[in-house]
Amino acid sequence: MSKGLFVALALSCLTGGALAQNSPQERLIRSRAVESVIWAMPAVNYDLMLQEMLSKTDGKVNQVVYWGRPLDWRNQTLTPNPDAIYFMAFFNTKDGPIVLDLPPGDSDGSFNANIVNVWQMPLEDAGLLGADKGKGGKYLILPPGYADKAPDGYVALQSDTFGGYMLFRSNLKSHNSADVARSIEYGKRFKVYPLAQASSPAPTIFADAKDVTFDSTIRYDASFFEHLDRIVQSEPWLQRDRAMIDPLKSLGIEKGKQFKPDDVSKALLTAATREAGAWLEAKYDAGLPPFFSATSRWTYPAPHELVKAAQEAYADPNLYPVDNRGMAYSYAYIGIKRLGVGQFYLISIRDKDGQSFDGGNTYRLTVPANPPVEQYWSVTAYDRQTHALIKNMPRASRSSQIPELQKNADGSVDIYFGPAAPAGKDANWVPTDPARKFELMFRAYAPTKALFEKSWVLSDVEKIGSTVGTGAAK
């Protein structure tokens, strides 16, 4: 049987009648679907956020959606930061270049921002430690194949996709209402408009999502491929990804054609998506590279080769880490051009003794004195299964921005995680759900060399209380 006939038969079986269980066609389709999930994860991750904005808020493309208070559990994006005010500008350049006009930092505020394409590959960082060094600037997003010379006075960013977004974090001095209001007001100073309207841009529209259950957690079912089809239909094929054209065609996804899987096909795609999810989870559970030492439970936020490849726009023809990329975008979003300059992240999924964090136990993290940051540090608890903020918790983190945070005599700070605060430690406590497992992320904003030289070391988290719940979720 020729390859063409084989693929045609597979497509016919997928979109028409029942497919014989464990037939060669089913095995081919299932394996291609699994690989497609891993490969497409960052783009589907992006589209999940975009569709939440379009369907649940008043925000539109080339406008701004923001959260009018520090994030709480209603924001179900992947490992977000609840200690900054979030603004997201989804843009599309199909009708021409788009300007992201960002304010300078001053006594009223500052920001850290990252600009990415549909595949969440970093185009540039902005803000205090970005390309503008806190002076503000006009970042110009150019569409694929743009041939004209960019006008003077802009930071021109050539994208290979039409879509993309900017995550703009308006920094908080504290969580009190006056500082939150000031941070929101400062964030609303940035503008989004087409280059064609640069001489007289219309006011930027901001939509507040603070009371919306904004859920972009990864769906491991057939709907994953609906998001993927939307990307295929709206974006150009990248040269490095052309090998995926035929595999996706065999799944019923083809540029210019409608994706219409029947119930049998959806069941097969769902099974394949869950298989891919289980593989990604096992890869993540095996552990990321340790940061402070070979035995440290604090790890880098992503594999080294992925960080390098993304920062270099996948320019190395001998490196394309789609497996690690798929894993990373199953638990996080955004891409950072200069990781470790504006911000750095550390992840921990196990305590000092190597056990997974159980929401029914109580744990203690000691943050040593003189933390290596020029802005702030924070530590946040996330649901281990969804990688989003733990639902129905009154707060998700503690940070150096909290005035009431209790310090020890030596300047260190003890942070507690568990279903109830230890006596007298409410200000230093992050609540957990006793029915869920959790994971931790430590953020260092404007980190200093002491972090990377490891002359300052973050201790591993210790369990200090026994289980009161089941911690059944992974």
C-alpha cells in the first residue's frame, strides 16, 4: 500500500466509520495525535488564554485585559504571579504592524513585561530590566514577511506569526488598597494601536477580568485539537514545523479545510491527548535541573536547552527541544528573552525528604536574610495537578511586599504552607487544600549576582505537621 493511500485510509477511518481497535491505522493516528499534543502545547496554551478573554470578558484583540486587584484563584492561568497587577495585550498584525507604547518608570510605578509570538517564543523584554531600561518605549510588532523599513523611534520586533501577546506586570509596593490603585493607574498608561494610526491613536480599551473565572488550564481531551486547528487556520506554517503538515492532515486538520471529527474520532483524540498529558506529567515529575546543588529541591524553571533555544529563536539547526517545550508549557506560560535579568524563578515539587507536597500537611520554608533581589521576592503555592492557583483559597502567596510579614531575629523569614496557620503565624502563612497536592514557585524580581553565584541559598521546604487530609490529587 502506498503512503498516500495509507494516509487517505487513515483519514477516512478517522472522519468516517469506526476504526478497528489496535489496527495499524489506529496506532498511527494515536501516535501522531500524541506527538501533536506535545509539539503544539505552547500554541494551544496561548489560544486557551485568548479564547477565555474573547468569550468571558469585554476584551478584544489589540486591546488590553487586566486584573483590577492582585490575582486570586479565579485566575486559572498557569502559575501566575499574585504579587503584581497583571495586564495582557493580545495583538494581531494581519492588518499591519502594531505598536505597544509603554510608559517610563517613575515614582508612581514601574513594570516588567515580556512580548511573545503565538508559540510563546520571546520577542523582547520590556521595563526596568528590558530593552528600554525603564525609560519606556514604543515596541513595534512587525508581521511575517514585512519588507518595509521600520520607522525611527521604535523598538522593531519581527515576528514570524501574526498573533502574540504581551504580559505587563505593574509592580506593587505593597498589597494595600492605595498601592494597588496606584499600580492599576500606572498600568493604564500604556497604549496599544496600529502603526497606521500612530499620529492620532484612539484611546486604548481596558477590560477588567478580576471577577471572571478565567480558566486556561490545559484540557486533555479532544478540544485540544480544536484550539490547534484554530492556530493552523490563522497562522502561517513555520519552516521548522512543516514536517507536521501531513501528520495533522491525517488527524483531520488541514489549512483551508474544516475540522469535523465525529464521535469515534473525538474518543480516539481524547485518549491520545490523555496519553500525552500523562507522559508530560511523568517528565515533569522526574524533576527539572536542581539549582543550588545536586541535591537541592529547588530547580530551574525550565530545562536549559529550551531556555537557550527559545532565546535564540530556535536558530540552531541541530536543536529543537519540542519535548521539553511541551512539558514547560503544560505548567507555565510566557517566554522571557533574558531570564535572570528582570526576574528569575525557582520551582519545588518536593520537600526536603523528597516527598511530594500534600495539602493536608504543614510545611515551613525559611527564606534567609538579605535576599538577592532589588525589587521583591515571593513564594506561591499552586495546585499540583492543574498548575493554577489553588481554588477557593483566600490567598496564594507571601512576599517581601507584605509589611506585616514576621521576621526572625537574624533577618530570615519563615513561610508556612498548610491547611491551617500555626499559632501566631497567620501573616506568614499560605493556605493549602487538604484534598489536593501542591507545588511551589519562588520568584526573584531584579535578582542580584548572589543568587546566581549561590552565595545565598534558599533552604529546602521541611514538613513540620502530619497529614489531616487525603491529598488525593497529583
